[in-house]
Amino acid sequence: MDTYIKAFIVGGIICIIAQVLMDKTKLTPGRILVSFVTIGAILGAFGIYDKIVEFGGAGATIPLPGFGNSLAKAAIKEVRENGLLGAFSGGIKGTAAGITAAIFFGYIMALIFNPKTKD
């Protein structure tokens, strides 16, 4: 049960930060999302995000900073193995499964439910 509470707290803090940024700044949601991915990549490159993941588990890996962390880890690994070219291919290899799952399940949900545009 302790794991769920930690995940809830970490994921909740990430969401609170995003909500405060949307409410109190003129940043658009798209810029906030890109900022979260970038921050996750930077923290991952320095090994800081790993400590957050160790504490918060899925609360840290599922939100967008976790995606940035995955990009950074995969790119760093590929650079070590294949040189500079790995900086371009590593992120794609490291996050392909997650992106594929998001597209697949999004498509399935669109088939099951009747998506509508906002009025």
C-alpha cells in the first residue's frame, strides 16, 4: 500500500505544478508539456530523476517528465554504444514501445467510444 501512496504523491505533485503553471502564468499547455519532457530529460541525464522514480515508482515514470527521462537514458546508452549517431536513434528505440502503446490504445478507445470535438 505504501507504494501506491508514494506514486500518488509524486504524480500528484507533478500535476499540481502543471495546474499552477496553467492557472498563474501565460504559458500554453503545449509549452508546459514540452517543458516537462525537457526537465525530465535534463534530470535524467544527471541521474536525479532516477531517485524520484525510485521513490515514486509509476507516479514518476508515467507523467511527461518520465518520458523525458526515458528519452535521455536511451540516448545516453546509444551514444556510449554507437557514438554520436546514437544521440538520434537512442530516444526513438527507448520510447518506441510506449509511443506504440499510446497510439494503439488511443485507437482502440476511439473505436469503443464515440469521440466528439468540443463545441
